[in-house]
Amino acid sequence: MLYRYAEARSGSGPRYRKGTRVKIQIYLENRYIEMYIEFMRHEHMYPSGRGRFLPSSNGAGHGWGQGPTGPHRGRHRVFDRCAIRVLVLGLIAERPGNREDLIGMIEERSAAVHVPGPDVISPALTWLEEAGEIEAVQTEGHALFRVTETGHAALAAGQDQLAAIMARLTGTQRSGARDRGGFPAMRAKENLQTAVRTQLRNDGLETTAEHRIASILDGAARAVERAGEGGDAQRRAMEDGMTAVEPASPVIRRVRHALRRRALTVMSVERAGTHMIRVTLTGEALEDFVSLAPDDHIKIFLPDPVNGEVRRDYTPRRHDRASNTLVVDFVDHAGGPAADWARSARFGDRLEIAGPKGSGVIEGPISDWVLVGDETALPAIGRRVEELDAGIPVTTLVAVPGPGDEQVFVTAARHEARWLHRPVDHADRPDEIIARLERMVIGPATFVWVAAEGGVARAVRRYLIEERGIAPQWIKAAGYWQKGHADASVKDVG
């Protein structure tokens, strides 16, 4: 039918009357509808039988992954949606967990060759839960998924296919790195092209800067030419690449401070946002107070009727030696002893603090900063922005509940603020932050600082390293809190 239509269009073959093209189009549309109906029958009419599993035995189809093979010799999918469901169901049967746990299990099984995103795992969990094959249960304050009797029956019926999918997943430990070889290189090439174009479009680019860019590119070219060789050539390529592209990496200089407890009094209390209480403290004990890094932590001590005393970590938002004041910002949330204290604090109230016991000062050839976090990271982000030198480019991406939580930072740096509004109960979800990062240009010599809920910080760091190709030494990520755990944090998720 298509052949005859082509003939009619080109003038060869038999002539067709007016309306033939419409008839052919209707015919093709009907065929597409029939194919779609057949596809939907395969997807949904057999929830625990043949349609539940893969149409092919090797597990290839429309899931996640990429590689040089396939019908178009480009990116292809490693598993289709059905295979992902089977894989997820099998992993939950081994060990109940949440979405992040499943991503980590797949990453571990494939030796980090395959790391599916939340957009792959979440639909599978939804499908399985609606099918009654898994259920969410609360365990020690965490929502975990476990397999139901229906799910165990489905696994028993498809155990051979599950074994094939598992074998394919673990088999990528040997071949996966080769399969994915081209993608990181192409990503890096595109980043380089974008950075060079941006610099060359700058009419004010000085000649010395242009020569430096040329030197960097020449060194990178030499390194790439020898990257595929072995032995001494490969070592020289690495040296050339490190010398030309990355002359040095940032370092975190650790500075220890004398640790002692200090009794301070409240000087003022004000709102710094809808969900932020700013308390200014003063006292003679601040005379030798030292805080060298914007993300330092002090310990505050609060009376507790049950335990006598509770301790919480907070960031010194601002220390002014001239006025002998220390500003501490408290996120206003229900059920927190520190937030309760700040909410009721008045002029003259007493608060004891200790620390910081040390500072991690980030130093090195940093040309740009990207600061990512949630409301708990706002004090550290605000302080970093305000303390940067004049003209230093810094971009902040902060997730907060709403417009009333946005803050304005007074700084000499070139600051670009990006705000992400999301409900408080979504604070443990990394998806929206990662989606925003995907639209951001992160150039060379940019240091990325991340602080949020522990799982979010970990997911963002993994995305930056694996998807954006940023070297770990150019990232600092910390979990300032953990969902379901009071006074829990992960200072370094790397």
C-alpha cells in the first residue's frame, strides 16, 4: 500500500483518483489503532501471566540503560517496563526496602554500570502496588515495600524469567563498562563545546585568557589522543589531561578549635521567612568564638523534662566580632525541641552552646560556586553567598515550601538565586532538585556544595558524578537531617 502511494506521488505507476491519499491515510491510522489495541491487551490483560513478564527471554526492551548495540547502533534500553517490574519485585522479595534502597541494590548488582533513576523505579512500584503484589508498611518510622502473597505467586510463576533478568544484570559487571563507553565521552564533549562557545562569545575576553583556553584545549587533545593506548602512553595522557584541564583540585583544610561551653543571652528574635526564626545571641563568652567556614556546626543545649537535656546541631549564620553577636537561624517545624525553644524565645533568655570544634575551609582553584540545599541548608548557603569575594559567580538552588521562605542575601558576589517550591512532606524526594540541575550549566572549575535530607544529598551527589561527570573532589555533599530520625545527620555522604 505504501509502495503504491509512493508511485502515485512520484508520477510513476498507476494513476489514482482524488481521495486515494485520504483512503491510504485512514488505512494506516486503522492499522496503528489495531497495533495499539494489541499492545494494550498484552500489557494489561495478563497481570500475573504471560503479559506480566517479558515478550522476549533476554530482558531487552524499553527500560533504562544505553550502549553501542541495537538496531540503530545508538542508545538502547536494557530492560523493558515489564522486566523492571519483575526485577523490582524480585529484589523486594530478597529484602524489603524503599525506592532509594532499590536503586542502590541495582547499582550494587551491576557494579554501578546501571543506575536507574526515580522516574524508572517509581512507576514500577506504583504498578506493583496497584496490582496487589507489594504493599507499603511502616518499619521504625520508615515506609518500606514488601511482597504480598499475590506477589510471591507471580514470582513463582516467572522464576525462570527472573533468573534470566538477574543474570543479565550481574553480567553487566564485565561488559557494561564497555557498553556504556561512548556516553560519558559524548557528554564531556558537549560540556566542553558549550564552555568554549560561551567564552568565545564574550566580547570582553582578554587575549591572555584566550591563550589560556587554547593551551587547555591543546593539552586535552594530546591527552585524548593517547587515552586509548596502554602503559607509559596512557600515564602521560592522564598527566597531560590533569595538567591542561585541571591544574589542581580543591582541598578541604581542616582547622581544629578549642571546644568549650558558652552561656549566651537572647538579644533579639525575628522572622527570616515563613518557616525560619532568626535568633541573635550575645555575651562575654563570644569573645574568643571562632567559625571559619560557612557550613560550620555548633551544638546547642536545651532543657528536656525527660532526659534533662537535649542537644542539636546548628549553623552559625553570622558572627560579628565588632558587635559581639552570633546569629542562629532555626527552621520552624512542629515537634522539634529547638524550634519550640526558638518560637518562644524572648529578650534576655539564656542559651548554652558549644563549638564549632572544627572548620572545613574549602580552598583551591575555584572559579564558580553552585550551592544546592533545602531550608535546613539556608543558613550555610546564605553565609557562603555573603562571604564570597566580589565578582565571584555563585548560583544557589534551594528547595523551600513557598515564596514566603525565600531570602535575599546581601553580597558583592555575582549571585543568581533559583528557588524550588515544594511541600514540606516532599523534602525527602530528590527528583525535582535533580530535574532543575539538569537544566543548569555547570562549567569547569565549579565547586558544587550540597546539603539536604540524607537520601536527597546522596542522590544528588550520585547524579552529579555519574550523569554530569563532575569529579568527586569538586563536590561536598552532606545530609543535614534524615527522615524518621530525630537529631540524625550524615555530615559527608561521599
